[in-house]
Amino acid sequence: MQKLVILGTSGNSLEILEAVLDSHGADTSSRFSVEGFLDDDPNKWGQDILGYPVIGPLSQAHRIDDVKFINGIGSTNSFKRKPEIIAGLGIPDEKFATIIHPSATVSRFAKIGVGTIVLQNAVIGTRVQIGRHVQILPLSVVSHDSQVDDFATIAGGVSVSGYVHLGRACYIGSAAAIRNNVHIGSEALVGMGSVVLNDVAAQTVVAGVPAVERK
């Protein structure tokens, strides 16, 4: 098995751990042995979380040999910083894993970039293009011909219709629904439960039914 270190100790990171453990019992050639977590909170260093150690801060990543990494950091407080966090590790993309939960459905005609996670019961449709270091959380659907750019986060239970374009490092909140052909700009945030009927400009926040810009 390939050794794996998870970045962060948030709920997303624990979902990733679960996905890896679930894969051990599935018919898959991509299996990992979790070595532990890296997290910048010094109060967690040396502790165990769900039986796996917090090895130290993120800055240790480039010193750890013979492992793959996967990023679990990406809450509404940190999603815009994901590119900076990944770049700051000083490790190449080939050292990142791609994690797909065995219950997820991914079209044979979809493309998924390195460092991406697709969690429990997510669905990735035909000709969908998923970039690098994207997070797709449980029960979300990305429909046919959509594009998800690098570092985007799709929270749980999201419905992305066909021909949608999600920009770099955007965040789509839980249970949001996005109409077909809509473009969500880079670093935009769509609030949970929103229904997005029109394009969303970069670095803006929208919420509501229908979604409107919030200051």
C-alpha cells in the first residue's frame, strides 16, 4: 500500500480518512495506508485522532519521504487560501493522491485532476472536467459537461446542473443548487441552500432563493 498523510484535522480530513478506510474493502487498485495528519495547531501535535497521529505542522510535508498527500483544508474561512496552502508546502503535484470513495459514481468520460477528493455517494457526470485539488463532499452531483476549476470546494448535497463552470477556489455551500449554463467566478462563495439562477462574479458572496449578492 502507498503511505498517505492527510493535511488538516477538520471534518473534511476525517471524511477523507473514512474514504480511504472504506476503500480497503472495495475492489480497487488505489489503496492507501494512512500514516497520520499534519496540522498547524500545536495543541494537536502528538495527539491521536481516530487512532491516527497528528505528526506536526504543514511545514513538515516536504521532509516526509515515500508518502502521498491529500488536502482536507477548505472551510468557508479558508477556501480562498487553498492555492496558497498547497503552494506553501513546497512539494510537487505528483506527490498528491486522488481519493474517490468507492460509493461515488464517476463517469468513464469524466476527467479528475490530481489531489482531488470525491466523497461518499457523489456523482460525477459525463464529460465533466474536474481540476486539481478540488473537494467534492458527500451526496453532491456534478452534471454532464460541467467544468470545476482547480481548488474549488463543493460542500455536501450540492446539485450542479449541466454546462456549469465553477471558477478557481470558489466555494459552493451545502445543499445549493446551480442552474445549467451558469458561471461561478473565482473565489466566489455560494451560501448553503441557495438556488443560483444567474452568473456569479468573482470574489462575491451570494445566498438565498433565488441567490442574490450579499455584502
